[in-house]
Amino acid sequence: MKRLTVPALLALLLAVLLWACMSGALNAYWQSVILFMGVNIILSSSLNIINGNMGEFSCGHAGFMAVGAYVSSLLSVALFTKSAVFGEPLLSPDLAVWLFPLVLLAGALAASVVGLLVAIPSFKTRGDYLAIITIAAAYIVKSTIENIGVIGGARGFMGMGGVMNAMTATANLPWIMIWVFVGTVFSVWLIRRFIYSTFGKGVDAISQDEIAAEIMSVDTDRVKLVAFMVSCGLAGLAGGLFAHILGYVNPGTFTILKSTEIMVMVYLGGMGSLSGSVLAAILMTLLIEYLRDAFGYINTFLHYISVIPDSYEVTQVWKWVLIPLLLVLLMQFRPEGIMGRRELADVFPGLRKFYKFKG
Amino acid sequence: MALLEVNEMTQYFGGLCAVSEFSVALDEGQMVALIGPNGAGKTTVFNLVSGFYKPTRGEILFKGQSIKGLKPHQVTARGIARTFQNIRLWFDMTVLDNIRIAQHHALGYGLLDCFLRTPRYMQRERDIEDHAMELLSRLGLGEVAHEFPKNLPYGVQRLVEIARALSTRPALLMLDEPAAGLNSSDVEGLIKLIADIHKDFGLAIWMIEHQMDVVMSLCSWIKVIDFGATIAEGSPEEIQNNPEVIKAYLGDDTI
């Protein structure tokens, strides 16, 4: 029975979400907040494999997200909808509902292959040097996309809205909510199974003492390769979902600022803690949304007490001061994050009574 | 045929000759010591054999096959395990996990099995855990299986490291100063433990050790090196009275 607790809760959550979306209990704004929450959970929990469990420092997660976003967007637009770039759809739009997971998977696979760009240097390079390589890799991806004119270059690429409409035409359900939900659960499930296996624990061994790991029979190159490919692949999955939520992608979205945002979530949650990453992604998404309003109030308030000139407005741009600042404060005062290296069940052992996972 | 055969192994670090024409032959089930003053190159010999460095010249044969140039994890998979002079456990994961991870070469399942939790995966994970728990209880560590090594006393950490090395199912166990930092009562326990392991597991053991009571009571053959070169070898009695060895340890200046 205990084994069914988590699946049952998830099914219930999905049912409630679907009901709320369809009945209008959740307006479009809150729906999008929940969608981004899902994407952020995938991003932070996948980056956590590298920055948390492996103890490396990857600042290029947004780059792999971009690969997934573009590959899956291009595929879905080419396959299921009429567009300026590809012309008539290659397949019937009715198939979109069935084949969309495969499109997302293709984006994830492409991202994990591009992940080799970081994985292979990691065999010989560690720490700061690898961090520089990850930044470089992210810039290679971004510049490459910016310079392919056919897919819009720096102007971005659109048409995914048509794909979502095609799905709604087949069956009138909030499809994007379903896909994001399934994608998020799938990612956390996959990561959990990976890091709890003896194979995946090799990643922790590498982070704690790489030489001992190698001498104690861990094929460190292979483990690193797998860890990077899983992590980058899931970033690609998150990118694919992200692109289909917005219906539009732009290389300008996938900058180092985006990577920083993901990193803040990982460090806020606690390095090496999967439940911490999930929790932090939820908190950060809410915080960012809250800030959206808060900047408006701050602006009014500061004008009211006349400490800033009338011509200047405090806008959303300040988000990019606040989030890195949060990272600075976090590292200074609570470097272990919310959860430390622990999981939810370590903090609240009572929880174990109510659920159980296979193995 | 010897289990491990090292022929004229030489290692240079830049211009420095760390190990010079080192040769040794170890038979199955033998217990041998490698001794020498500080900086003589003992740990370098271990690092060369375990694949951490590739020797500049010379040959290393294990079970008749060359293991020169293999990566450390491949050497371990062939059956050579070692411990470290300064303990190198994974301090932030449980003792049980430490022992489990050291079976990485014999996982017997792939990434897909791990994602899908196939019957093969479940079976192998159970085997790995059983093997780990059996080893721990055999070394009297059953009670600390779920502790973190960082919270354990130094002597127990040493034992955990030996257990971790044994968990790779070696045919040759190399111990790098197992008694370093232990008090005299711990050393007595260690001598007994190593003798038991030697008997129960049928291993060859090769150790670097400074404490002569450990070496003298355990090893049948001793090799002495200084400045990378072999200066003496023989039975414990022969070594004790060898003038070259006394000179290497005490110096040859008369006061």
C-alpha cells in the first residue's frame, strides 16, 4: 500500500490541476506560474546532479536548455503545423497528441549529445577550469543559434502555439499542463533512480574523492559521461517544454543569467539534495513572480518618498540584481542551502511511514 | 607462475628517479612487506602497480597478463585492491555505501536497468548489499554500517578502508601503512585482523609498514628499498641483521 502513496498523490494533483485549468479556477496567469514551476523543477534537479552530487560547477545549463528548446520546437513545428519556415506539416496535426513526447525526447537526446562538449573535457579538467568550459559551451550554443538565419537567428523562432492548438483540436484538454506535469514527474523519477543506485552513487564518490573512486573500481570517466548526459538531456527536456509553454523561443533567453537563476535554485535547495532542488524551484518561481508585483510597489513607494528622480522607474531589470545578490547572500550565510545534503525524509523521518519507493 | 610479477620497473618524475629497476614476484597467498626510510619510493611503487602512474620502463604482470598502462579502475577489476597511507574514504556517505560503491566494476547492470529497475537490477543491488553487509559483519563493523565514516574513530576508519578494499574481491591486497596512527592496542588487533583476512580470504597481501612488530609477526618475506633502489630482501631474521638496512635507517656516520 505504501508504495502507492506517492503515485496516488501525484495522480490526484494532476486531476486537481486539470480540473482547475478547465473550470477556470486557475486563470491563465497562475497556470503559467505553475507551468514554469514544473520547468524550473526539472532544471534545478538536473543541474543538481552536476553541481550538487558531482561537486563540479556547471554554469552552462541554459545552453543545453536552448538545444532542447530549439530541436523540439523545430521538430514539432515541422511535423505538426503549417509554418513559414517549413511549409505544410509533414504529418497530420492529429498525431501531435501522440507524438509530442517523442519530439520532446528528441530535444532531450540532442541536448545530451551536445552535453558531450562538457562531459569529455571533464575527464581531465576539474573545478574552475571546467566551469569556464561550461560557460564556453553555453556560448557556442547561443551564438550558433543566433547565426542560423533560417530559424530566425537572434529574432527567435515561433509557431509552437500552432502545435498546441492542433492538440486542443484533437481533444479539448489543457495539454501543455499535462506535458509539463508528466515531464516534471518523469525527470524527478529518473534522477532519483539514478542517484540512488550503486551506479549513481559513483557520482557522489567522485565528488568526495575522485582518486579513491578511480582506485576503488569506479570508472570515473564513464560515470561522469553518464551524469553529464543525463543532466544535460533533462535540461533539454525542460527547454522543450519551456518553448512550448511560450510558443516562442529566442536565443536571448538562454544567457548566463538563466543559468544563474538555475544555480540559485540548486544552492538554495542544498547541494546534492533532490528534494531540496524541487523545493527551491517552487520557492524561487513564486519569489520571482512575487517580485514582479513588488517592483511596482517599490517603484511607487520610492517615488512617493522622492528618493529617486521622477524620470527613473524601478523595473523588472532589477530582478537581475536581486537574484545574483541572493546567491551572494546564500553563499555567505547559508552555503548548505535549505536542506544541506539531506532529503526530505531525513529531515522528517516520520514521512517514511507513509510512502515507500521500489528499491 | 607468480601472482604478481614486477620486472625492472623504473619511474622518473622529471629528472628524479623515484623508483629504479624495481622487481618483485609475489605468489598466491603470500604475505610480503615493503619497507624503507621516508621518501624511499614505497608508495610510488604502490601507485605504479595500482595504475595510478604508468612506469617509465619495466613490466608489471598480474596473473600472467600485463597490467601496465591500464587505468586504476581496470587494475582493480583484475583483482588488485589497495588502501591509502592517509585514509581516503568517502567521508560523507555511509559506511555501507562506501563498501557498495567499491563493487562498481562488477555491477552487472546498465543505465537502462537502473532507470527501469529491472529484475536484474534489483537482484544485483541485493547481492551487492548482501556482500557488503557480510563483509562488514565479518570485520566486526556491522554496527557502524549506517554511520558516516567522518564520525568514526581513526582506528575504525582504517578497518572500513580495509573492508572497502576487500569488497572489490581482490586476489592481491596492498596495504599502505595500515598501522600508521594507531595506538599499541589497536596495532595488536590489526595484526590479528590482517592474519585472519589472509587466512579466510586466501589473499596475497603486500604491505608497506614502518612498525616492525607488524612486519615481523606477519610477513614471510621483506623487501627494503632506499632512494628508489632495492637494497636488501629476505626473511625477517635476515633483514633485522642486515648492515645495509641498518645503515639506510640509521645513517652511516659514526659519532
